[in-house]
Amino acid sequence: MHFQDWLQSLRSSAGLKASESQDFWSLLPSCSLSSASLLGLGALASLTAYWLVTRPRPMRPPCDLQAQSVAVNGDPSCRRSALLKDDTLLEFYYDDTRTVFDMFQRGLRIAGPCLGFRQPGQPYQWISYTEVLGSGLLAKGCQPNPQQFVGIFAQNRPEWIISELACYTFSMAVVPLYDTLGLEAMVHILNLAEISLVICDREEKAAALLENKEKGVTPKLSCLVLFNEFSEAFVERAKNCETEVLKLEQLMVSRMEPPQPEDLAVVCFTSGTTGTVFDFHTVSLGCPLTSSLYGTAIMPFFFLSQVSMFCHGARVGFYQGDISLLMDDIKTLKPTFFPVVPRLLNRIYDKILGSVTSPLRRALLHYAVRRKQAELSSGVVRNNSLWDKLVFNRIQASLGGNLRFALTASAPISPTVLSFLRATLGCLIFEGYGQTECTAGCTFSMPGDWSAGHVGAPLPCAKVKLIDIPDMNYFAKNGDGEICISGPSVFRGYLRDPERTAEALDSDGWLHSGDVGQWLPNGTLRIIDRKKHIFKLSQGEYIAPEKIENVYTRCVPVLQVFVHGDSLQSFLIGIVVPDPEVFVDWAKERGFMGSYEELCQNPDLKKAVLEDMTAVGKEAGLKSFEQVKGVYLHPETFSIANGLLTPTLKSRRVDIRRVFQEQISSMYSKTAI
């Protein structure tokens, strides 16, 4: 109907005989509107228009989320990123950035502040890229050579980066060292790599190295460089065993001898390895960031994520060194990028739920989470919704209030936890998968895909394939098997250990991960099992303990758990560390009273914890033989300090088994099933 016809029908229905020039509003006698009503309609129209313009829009994914990877040569078990035009893998993100040294140089061109640090109670101070890049190092007794190894034995701090870059400036290879390796392992590393110079932060660490030199077990060591001040007595002690002690600034010079892409860059000694070798080509693959980003360095320093940030001019802030002040450092720094291990995300999740005790507040929290998750399912990620302002504001403020995206890897994370935190933190949380031997990552969540339960699709620098594991009944033709990685990001091999290199790398250059994966219909990879720590029970059933542990950590009273089995036994037992923040209240609700330590000794409460773990395991789909049949409650947390966790917060399984051997034997002798 035309507009004029509509007007005519209105006149006819009202019986109006007015002239054509009659005011339009007289045609609507039944809708005589007041000025206030008209203003209200205008306001409603304006708000509607504003919402249409500013409404949250879903992130546009870079590829079809239902086909995130592509079969290579028609083989569905071998896949590469859908972001690539063909099967040629990405080697360099920028043509002019082919080494780690080049990545720092690029940061110099596009940005200013680089490294941030702070003293207690003081604001962050920033060192510029120019100042860092002016710190060349001419090491005593060292020649610019990719076969020249320099050890760095220090806590995370700006001097770590300065020392690292100084080595790259002179084409030297970096060997990171850290306390948790233990002095015995450190002696092995110094001798294997023939390290003559080690850079330390404190005199105490240098003294530990010097003691080994005095014993004659590290004969190559000839120079110790310290960040902090040191005593004259220490200098004299070092002279007595022909070792020089210097300040870092004494080695600064200006000339440079930058490396080539094929030169050796880093030798990484991690738990259970004999030195993972990377060249400059391998570690120069980066991801796009912007110079406005801040990152925070809190975990033992593995340089790859930081180097990627430096390449794009971002800043990295360091915590004060005291883990108890970490949250204060985060609030002060206000990071935009937060690399984090799943164990810490689990703690944040538990902390949020544990702080909401009122049934009404808990119901409101879960409703708000569901509303945000509904937005996530449509591709919308934001932190300015009504629910963010009313419910999640304090949670986001505890992490600085400026978080834009986070990256989690190194261990499985529960889909429940991941979806919950994506909603509450209001930022992009990406999940990746990889290992040190493939330069950290080989798969990564696709932007726009906020589903959980997988680790994303292959990165453009890697091909990923699955191969059969007949003993575990995994076959590539069924879409599951051992994960193997190929591409320019794969490491060169283990330092001076051809036998172990041959075990990890096959003749075609494929890295065998020891993990078991499954291809999902949308081309993403799901980690379903682990071959490395697999063991058999006496009845022949295979057990993947880390998968079971990841389930049990979802129990309210459980902070940490270690699952143990024996090929001579038919069942599993567990070492459980109850959560000190909730365990006492949890026990009180069940009629148990006492201190945290006393409750850990209570046999009836131990049964209650075991029942809760069994219920959670059953809900998660654990088979009967995968459930622990006995537990020991231990009142001290596994930590890096007591040698039961690695620097990436993974369990040191051999050490835990050794420490608790008496309790393990006791449980097997007393548990009847």
C-alpha cells in the first residue's frame, strides 16, 4: 500500500472531512500524544539507532571455522593450516626479520619502552629498546661464534634480556640455567656444553658454581659475570681457582657481529632432556602483536613469547621476584597480554567460585556467565557489557583491568574452566599445544573460535600428523594416534646426543611428541592421551596419569594430586594436597573439626575426599580402573622450591614418587579392593 493510500484509509476510518492541508496529527485522533510521549518516542528511536551502530559484533574469523586445517596430499591424518595458500609452510613472518637479533632490531624501529621493572612500593621504570640494543657483550675468553655457549643463571629481570641480546649480538648461543635443575644437573650441563662464562644475578648463585670449580668438576668455567654487587672476598676466592668475576657493565661494548639464520641460538635444558638445540631460523617465527601491548613475565624465563613481543615493539614487565607480591605487580603493570599455565587458571577459577558463598550471589554469577557464554558462542568477546559492570568488574580489576588476551599451554585445561574464564575475564583466551622441541607451539586456537575441548589447528609453520600406536589401540585411519610435527619450527636435535635425537626425530624430520591426539571434524586437534608417562597395571590396562590428575583437580577440596600406579599392582593410588583455603570449611560442613594439618591426618575425612574424587571422576567418564582406590593427604604443596614441580609447574613424577615412596608402599599394603 502506498503512503498516500494509507493516509486516505485513515481519513476514511475516522470519518474525517478535513482539507488536504489539515495538520497530519489531526488524522490520528486516537493517538493524541503529549509532548512527553513524543520525547520518549524520540529517545527510544535514538537509543535504538545508537544500539544498532554500537552493538557488539562478532570477531570475523580468518578462515572457515568448520574447516580450520587442510589434509596434506589427500591424507586426512596429516594436516596443515587453512591459512596457507598451499602446502608450503611459513618460515618468516617478516622478510626482514630472520633471526632473534633482527626481531629486537625491528622492535627498536617501531617502539620505545621495552623492559619494565620496579622496586617495592615504587612505580614501574622502563628501559627503551635503544638502551637494550646498545648493550653489546664482548665476553672474556669467548669468540663470536654460534658454537660458543654462554650460560645465564638468573631470575627473571631486565638484565636477563640484556644478556641474552648481548649473546645474539655476537652470534653466541644462550644456555638458560635455573635453580630447579639442581647442582648435579648443572655440572653436567656446564661440562656438556663446555661453558666457560656464566652470567648470574646474585653472589649466592655464583658461589654455588664456583664451589664446583673449586672441586674440579667444572674445569672449563673461567668467568662469572654478576648483575648485583659482590664482595671482594668472593673475587679473591675466585682468583684462587683461576676464575674471573666481573660486573655486567664491564663487558659492554658497541661493535656487533650479528648471526645468520642457520647459526645456533639457544640450547634449552628442561626436565628430562639433554639440551634442546635451536637455530636462529627456528626461533624467529612470531605472531602479530602491536606496540601498545604490555606483557608480564612471571614464569621461569623461556624467551620465545617475549621475543615475539619484542619483535612487535611491545613491552615486557617483570615481577619483583617475590611470588607473594605477584598480584600487586599485575595490578600495577596492568598487562594486556598474559601467558599463563593451566594450573594458575584453575586457581583463578577456584578462587572466584570460593569467594561466592551466598546462594543468591552464586546464582547471579552463574546466570551472568551463561549470558556471556551465549555471546561467546556467537563470536562476541568484550568486557563492557552490563554483566561485566555488575558482576565481573572486580575479577577483571584483580588482573589489572586492561587484559586483552591470554595464552595458555603446557598442560590440558578443563573446557569448563576455559569457557568460564573467557566469560568472566572478558578477554581473548587462546589455547595452544606444542613442546620445547618444536619451538613451543605447533597448534593454536583460531581467532573467532571460542569453543573449548581442543587446542586449535596447526600453525602456518607446522604440519601435524597422527601415526598408529597399536599397543594402545590408536590408529590414524580412525582419526587418532601419536602426534608428530614437521616444519621449520622443529628443533635441530639434542646437544651432542645423537641417540636421543634419533628417538625424537625420524629420518623424514618428523618430531614424535609422545602425546596422543584426535582430529575433530572442524580440523582442530584434541589431546586425548599421553604416551610418555603411560604405564600398565598388572591386568594389562594402560593408564595415562596426567589425564586422571587433570580430572581430580576439579574436586573442591583438592589443590594438587599425583596419581601413581605399578605394573605389579591392579589399582591406582594418589597423593593429594588439599586446598588450604577451602579444605577446613569443606571439612566443617561434613562435621570434621581441627586445623589443616590435623584434618589431613583424619582417616574418616580421607575417605570423604576419596568419595568426592570418585564422584567427580565418574562424572568425567573415568573408567573404574582409572579411579584411585586410596589416597594420602599431604599438608605441604608441591612447589618449585621443594623440587616437586618443574619451572613450568608440571609435576616432577620421579621425585614425587621418591619422596612419597613410604606412603605409596603403605597404601598398597593396606588398601583392599
